[in-house]
Amino acid sequence: MSKKPMSRKLKAIFKFFAAILVINVIVGVAGIAFMMLYYGEVDGQGQAALVTFMILNTIFASPVALYLYWWELHPVQTPESDQYNDHRQ
């Protein structure tokens, strides 16, 4: 049985959400590490601040992820890149 390859649009949507997830994981780990080093613990107020920061980060990271999504669907064409060029012409 051969697996059907994923379409470009589906891959791009996957990369869009993966980019947001990766950025939030990095922010979350860095925030927890900072709070542990600076305060010695992560209390309820720290957790609320971290969740709020991650939500705001998602809003502001979305343009970056959206750019990755757009770039995946509309690759840059150069004379050297023949990946998407039609050789039958």
C-alpha cells in the first residue's frame, strides 16, 4: 500500500499551526525558567501572567506563522530554481 502524499495546502496549514505551537512552547519554557530562577517558584499569579503572555504571543506570532503559510503556498521563483518550473515548455 502506498500512502497518498499530503497536498501543499494541507502541509502549509500544518506548518502554520506548528509554528505557533513551537513559538509558544519556547516562550512557555523560557517564562517558567525565568520565574524559577528569579522567584524560585511559579505561583498562581505567575501562571496567569504566563498564560496571558502566551495568548498575546499567539496573537503577535500569528503574522510570522501566516508568512510561513503564504511562503509555502507561493514559493519564490528564481531562474536557478526549477523545482516548480514546467520542463515541457
